[in-house]
Amino acid sequence: MLEKALVGSRKYWTWVFFLLAVVGVGFLAYLNQFTTGLGITGLSRDVTWGLYIAQFTFLVGVAASAVMVVIPYYLHDYKKFGKVVILGEFLAVSAVIMCLLFIFVDLGQPMRIMNVVLHPAPGSVMFWDAVVLNGYLFLNLIIGWYTLGAEKKGVKPEGWVKPLIYLSIPWAVSIHTVTAFLYAGLPGRHLWLTAIMAARFLASAFASGPALLILLCLIVRKVSKFDPGKEAIQSLAKIVTYAMCANVFFFLLEVFTAFYSGIPSHQHPITYLFFGIEGHTNLVPWMWTATVLAILSIILLVNPRTRKNETTLAFAAAILFIAAWIDKGMGLVVGGFIPNPFEKVVEYSPTAPEVAITLGVWALGFLILTGLYKIAISIKEETAT
Amino acid sequence: MKIYDGGKILLGLIVFVGLAAFPFLYNAGKAAAKPDPKTDTPVIQEMAEKKCVEPKEFMRAGHMQMLNNWRDSVVRDGMRVYVSNTGSRHDMSLQNTCMNCHSNKKKFCDECHNYMAVKPYCWDCHIAPKEKES
Amino acid sequence: MSINRREFIRIAGISTILGLGGSVIADKLGAASEVLPNEKALKGKHWGMAIDVGKLKTDADYRKCIDACHDIHNVPDIGNPKEEVKWIWTESYEHTFPGLESKFMSESVEHKPFMVLCNHCENPACARVCPTKATYKRNDGLVMQDMHRCIGCRFCMAACPFGARSFNWRDPRPFIKKEKENKEYPTRMKGVVEKCTFCFERLAKGLKPACVEASGGAIVFGDLEDPDSEIREVLRTRYTLRRKAELGTGPSIYYVIGGGEHA
């Protein structure tokens, strides 16, 4: 099946080489980081995680969201998702690979990464995160690859894959729950110390992931003869709508708890994010952008007219994706470190090499996604005729 | 017999073999000097019986494992004294025990490490003894 | 010492030839030799410190403790506060004890510097989250950092509620003055996390931590589990505070605040 990714139009190859170029730039920047150290980033002793871990956190959500097409299709026999389910699974595969890469580029001593396996620490959430992420990667790779192969041959998938599919459902929930526990289990980081962190993560994941899937479906329809189907896209849109409303609702719960209780340490990070503290306002424009985009996306999604119009739907999905990316990536990760344990404000902003490495990893993820989608679409086109 | 795309396959094979063999071809004919580690440091010179914590043969083959064990013993288990097979006692410390005698890192450590093309990163943290630039 | 030298060499030689490599040699070595703690090592069940804030009067008093620590441990002076590496330093009351500050409070306390360092918690969050056990709690209560094993994920820095941990954002060597370098102690490399280790290397030789020695009696170090220890006597008779005790990590550093004969 792999050969399908090696033949394509001029446009396909232009896109592939564009991505490769971005990967190349990122790789050069990474070589610099590898020799000099993480000092080339904007991170500091106060804000120890930034852009990389933000992408990681956000992308775990995108990966987990595949479950939103798997559940209706396999558990509720919702046939309309038959065409998008493989797109969801392959999106999960590339998202998890990006997650692992973002963890890797964030390490100070990447050559020692196998220490996590050589000296396993079952008490560490990070250890379990590595376990569930790798497990999820293989589950989706096996399921997606195998069912696609069966489709190519025109046979029904064999029985052994069914239990794996069912397993992948709680597993998807687990990857994002465990990722939330990375944050929610830490004493003294007030923004993160919240029981609804995992719930928030899942809500934002089930909004942003399917939103990206909608965009990908629309692109696929444009560049190939394969149509995931209007109805499937509309069902995804409804999932996105509910999940985004839940996501915003959960966030407002956090705001209520912090501000009605009046506990200063709980208020500080949120105040910092939206208004700044003592003139430190790096993230303020970002957070308000996210707020406006989130509200606008909900208006467009809740309104049936704009949801059913694919142009406005695409716009809504795009701005929702950006809003969720800001909120869960930068807002949540960086906001958790500010103020620092001494209640001092030390700000963070990424550097150019840091951005280059980040874009490089995204490009590599999209390269894998492009290849996988190319294979899936070629087979879908073949079997359709 | 006809090989489809024979030319391309052949070209690919040649490129592959060329790349794989490059390190050998590159170094061919250039015999690297046999390593000749020295133990002629002032501290060793003054020793009545010139011997290491364990026999030379063992140290030569197993010093890396021994240092790994020492490291874990000292840092993780708080055990600092090594009782050797002959019963002699030593403070387990690369920087303070090993390098106290072997103060000639360049001629003692690097000589073989360079020959074997291994780059132990001990010295990224552990401070090597001061030596004259040679 | 169950096998003789000849047999020992034979086993070492054979295992090398067989290419079974290190593990076998190391195992045989383990059987033939042994490792022991230093007899002079200080023994305790739960090391702790009581810092008598009143006894540290001038800037020079603090400086002595800080320099003693940073000099013997080759702590680099990076200069850039964002990349700073520090094991022990001072903070004001409001930053040391956030949440305990008052609008109106004793001026002597308000403007007093407080010495901060790793709290060597009883229930350390940093050790809990470490994915490789590079940081862990020893039997004597000391929270150790194994710089050989650290992968530099910095999860511990997110977990520590005391900001006690530093990361080597770049190679620290160029930031250690050659003439100040302690030849008997290693430096660190880029990409690992470091912090105060309660001078584990000194405890092993029977010495108290360097800052304690330099404090001229202002810092009392001892076994918190031993009711007859000097530190327990201090805690029995003086009013002490711990940083963020409400988080349940169980800090082992106590601050003696006012009261007693030094008020």
C-alpha cells in the first residue's frame, strides 16, 4: 500500500517538498539546540515548559479525538462515518507521532531517553504517558492499516481487529486523561490543580480534533475524487459544537471557582493570562484573541444556517482550532508557571529557533499525514470505481 | 531474464554500496597508530608495588562497567568504599581516586578511547586533571 | 572474596572472549568484591535543618553560606537570571512564604532576607513525578539528584512548589571561574536538572553541609527523627515556620522566626 504515497500529481509533490523544506529548517535549528542546549529557547528556570510542551498537550487532544468517529461508527453502527473513520485514525497516528517528537525535542538529554524504559518509574505520570501514547500509536496504526488493506482487497476485516478497535476507545480517553494528570497532580501550580482538568482536556480535544478533521475532509474533497460525505461532515460539526460548548463551560467553572472564592493564588494565573500582572502582559492579546474566536465559532456552529453552510462551517472550524490551540497550548502550559513559586512574574516568549523547530515537527507530522491520507484516498478512489 | 527498471535498480545498488562502504574506503590504507597508553605519572612512579584497584587485565576489559557500578553505588546507594579482591580499600571516585594516579588523561584515557572511537562523556562533568598541552 | 585472583582473571577473561560483555564481568566483580559505606559517614533517619533567621544579621553572613555551597559544588555564575543555576540563595519574606504575608507586619521580618534551598521534603513531589528515578528520596530523608540519569524533562521543576531546582540551559563550564573551581567535585553538563543535595558527599565523610559550617551556628543540621538531637531541641523551644506546609510535601527546612532569646 505504501507505494500509493510515492506516485502523485505535481501538486502533491510540491506540497511534499514544501513540507520537507520546513522539516529541514526545523532540523537545522534542532541541531543547534542539540549542541548548544535548550538555552536557545525562550524558556527559563521559572517557565520551564513552553512552546514544545504546549504543542504536545494540544496534539494529544487531536489524537484522542479520533474516538469521536470510532465510537459512532463501530459502537453505534453509524454508517455515514464509514468514510471518515480511516481519516480520523490516520490523523491520530500523525498527531501522536508529533506528540512524541515534541517531548523528544523538549528533553535536555535526548540521548538518554531510553532511561524511561531502563529505569521505569511507575509512580511517575510521565512514565504512563509514554506507555499510553506509544500504545495508542500502535493501536491506530494497526487498526487503520489493516482495515484499509482489507478494504483494498475487498474483504471483510477479520475478527481479531474488533477487540483492538474496542480497546482503542477507552485508550483514547486514557491518553488525554493521563496527559491532564501530568498537570493536575502537581502541588503548588494553582492553574493546573483542578479536578476538572481531564474533563476540560477531553472537551477541548473533542472540539479541536474533529474541527481539524472537518477541514481535512473539505480539503480531501477538493484535491481528490474521494468525498467523505456531506452528512458525515455535518455530524462532525454537531460533535464539535457540543464539545466546544462544554469546553467553554468548563473554563467558566474555573473562573467562577477562582474569583468567587476570592483565593488570590487561584486568581493570579487567570488574571495574568487575561489582564497581565504588574505590567507583564505577553499573553493578554493571545488570550483575548482566543476568547473572541471561541465565542464567534460557537455562534457560527450553534446557528443551523451557518453550520450547514460548508463555507461558514470551515471558517468556524478554523477559528475554533486556533482558539483551542491558544487556550490549551500556550495559555494553559505557560500560564501554569506564572506567577512562579515565589509569586513573582517571569514571562516567556519563544525564540526564532524554537519556532523553527516547532514548525519542523508540525511539518513532519503533516508529511506523515499527507502520506497516510494519500494511501487511504487512493484506495478509496480505487474501490469506488 | 529481464529485470524491470534494471538500470535504476543497478544505480541504486551502486549508490547504496558506495555509501555503506564509504567509511572503509575513506580510511583505507591509513593505519591508525596502535594505542600506547602510559602509566608513567609521578604518583604511580612512587608506588612500591605498581598496581591498580583490580588486576590490569580486568581493568582493561571491564573498567567501564566498574565505573558504572561505582557511580550507582556512590550516588544512589551512598556506598563509597570499594573493597577489592585483594582486600584493599579505595574511595570510589573517578575524579579523586582514578585520576589521582592516572593524572595523564591524554596518554592514559584518550589514547585508547580515540583509537576505538569511543567518546565517553565523563569529562563533561568530571574535571580532568591539569595537564601540559602536548 | 570467595574466589582467588587467578580464578577471577580467568572468569573475567573468558567472559570477555565470549563477548558476554559487561554484565557478566560486573556480576563476577560484585561477587568477588564488596562496597561499603564510609565508616565516618553521618547517620540519620531524616535529615533536616533549622535556620535561625535572627542569627544571620548582615549580608556577609548570608554571602558566606551561599558562597561556601556554590564554591565547593562548582555552581556556575551564569549572570542571566532566566538561566540562573542556584542551590541556596535569599528571598524576601513575602516571596519565601507567599500567602502568609500580611498587610501590616513587623518591619524586621518584612525586610529580612530568608535563606532558601531545597526543602528535602518527606513526600517530595519532584521524586514522585520523575520518569527515570533520577531524583528520589534516600533512606536518610535526603532528596537526591542523580545527574547521570536525568533526561532533562524538567517535570520535577514543574512539580517543585519551592522553585528549588535549576536547569542547565547550556554548558555551565564556561561560567565557572577557573580559579574557583573545586577540583574534587564535578561540574554538571548541559541539559540536566540540579539542586541542593544536602551535601551528600560531605555527609558521607562525616561532615555537615557546607552552609551549616559557614553559618556560624545560625543553621542547625541534624536528624529530625532523633528526639535528642540538637535540631529537635531547637524545634521544641522555638517558634518555627516551614514553607508551604499546607501542600503536604513535608519540608525538612524549618525557619526559626523571632521569639526566644533572639527576638
